Amino acid sequence: MKTVLITGCSSGYGLETARHFHAQGWNVVATMRTPREDILPRSGERLLVLALDVTKPESIAAALEACGPIDVLVNNAGLGLFGAFEATPMATTREIFETNTFGVMAMTQAVLPQFRERRSGVVINVTSSATLAPMPLVAVYTASKTAVEGFTSSLAFELEPFDVTVKLVEPGYGPTTSFTSNGGARMQGLIPEAYAPFAQSVFAAFTKPAAVTLESDVAEAVWRAAHDTTGQLRFPAGADAVSLARAT
């Protein structure tokens, strides 16, 4: 029986991915900054909920020690940000990168010794369809996710001799997730008056999307990535992300 560790399981894609793997009979280590066991199914010893802050080395070390060996790491934890780059404090930019980029790198680096020694293991990094086509008012967020794409592409070659695989899952626009609500305070004041008309037009476009991404789309894409043996690197998730991937 295999074990998957998933970061950012308190809601959205991470939560649904944890539920999906659990339903398929896997051992699931569901991690989040503030543990909540009530949002996940219970099944004997197959579910472990742990506190984990991917920006803190001591938290990463404690979580990995508590859960023991794993077979798949899903780097899903992330922060959203929407606003004009001109108005975005560099402190906020660094905060986004600490979780979205450096957190992914830190988690990956922490599990690689066990994967390399066993000559098996899968790392799945969840990015965004914002990396597939330019989108306005998400420059910092896109930069943090694009960095992960480059990191993942290179790392896949680096780990191939050790039979360790690295994958990307690229979700589209998920209106049912907490992307906006989780970043509400962080986004205050990031749309200056000069940008307001443009921002309104962007918001209007988001209210009538041609296609969207559901949490289940991402969970299924992560599941496919975890089992892929073809060498495929990128797995767009959601109808809108699939369309963008085909176009690009």
C-alpha cells in the first residue's frame, strides 16, 4: 500500500486530492498549517493529518519524521494574489514566493534523499494555467508559479538516473476554491485608482468564463501524474487549462 503526502489540504485542490487518494485505498498524509481532521474521511490507519508550514524548515522536518517513508509528494500548498504589480509591496512578493516557490523547493529537497536511496518516488508540483498564457494583474503570482515550472523541468532530468520522477499539474481557473478569500487581506490596496477601470474589465471577464476547473479535475490530474509511466511532464487540469495547453 503506497503513501502520499499532500500539502495545503485544508481546502480546495489539496483537500479533494487527499479525499481522492484515500478513496482509492492509499495511505494519505494530509498536511495543513492548522490541522483539521473533521474535513477528511476516517479509515483506520490510512489517514494522518499533520501540521505543516512549508516556509519553516523545522515544520517540514517534524512532519516528515512523523509520517515516515512516503511514495509520492504533492506540493499543492500555495497563496493567491491579484493586483497591480506597481502597487504590490516587495514584502508581499517575497511572501508569495516563500510559499509558492521556495516552499515547493524545500519540501522537495527534504524528501529526495529517501526517494534517491530507494530509487523510486514521485514529486508532483501543482502550478497554474497562468503559466500557459499571460494573464493580467497576477504578475507576482504567475512569476512564482513559472519559477516552479522551470525548476520542475530541470529537476526531472536531474533525477531520472535515480528512477525518481517529477511532474507538473496545471489547474485552470477555479471559482469554487478559496483563492480570493484566502488572500483578501493581502490584496487590500493592490488596485490603485488608475488601474480601476482596467481591473473592472478583468473582473467582468472572470464572471463569465467559457470553462472552469473543478477541484475534482485537479485531484484526477494528480492521480494520473502519480501513475504515469510515459514520461509526460505536464498535466493540465480542467477544461480551460486543457484548452490553453493545446493552444500553446
